[in-house]
Amino acid sequence: MGTSHSTTQAPDIFPLSSPSGGEITVLTMQEADCGMGHYDRRDVFKCVLVVKGANALHYATRSYAIDQPALVFTNRLVPFSWEPVQGSVEQEGYICAFTEPFLHSAMRGISLKE
């Protein structure tokens, strides 16, 4: 599976809100324009619920085909790219981005780097 990595700066698709205890944003894939391919932000953690559509998730040495419903968590310290597969059905799902303070508000004393 070939990879295509974009080096252009993408617009910020995650304007974070500020609920008590940290920041979190949830968007549909349509609202984010399946913007996972532009995840160069390292200040947020990402979680994606894929409901419909085919996608490719690329890390430095491995690629994964996601062609059925899946829940994907990414580590903000590990670079990756995400791309919808050409010709697949329209992407459906949700993308959640959240900050470390948001996680710490619920996980006191747990290190996210471990």
C-alpha cells in the first residue's frame, strides 16, 4: 500500500472548547472533511470512530487498512497520516481531539507517557 504524506500546513480543524477540567472537541468526519490526514498538531490526543468508508492509516513503518467499523486511538508522540481510500463510500464517523489537562481531570496520578 503506497503512502502519501502531505507537508503543507493544514487549517486548524480542532477549535477546542473549554469545558471544566480541560479541552475537548468532537466533530463528524464530514465537519472535519476527514481531516485526519492533516494531523500535525501534537498538543492534542485523537480518537476516531469510523462507522462507514475505507481508510488507510500510515505510520513510519506500517500501514493499516480500515474498511469496516473501527475505533482508532492515536498517540500524539507518534507521527502518522490518515487518508480516505479513493472511490470508497462517503466517510461516516466521529473525530475527537482532547488535551492532556482534559485527561488528567479524570485520571489523576496516571502518566500518559507510560
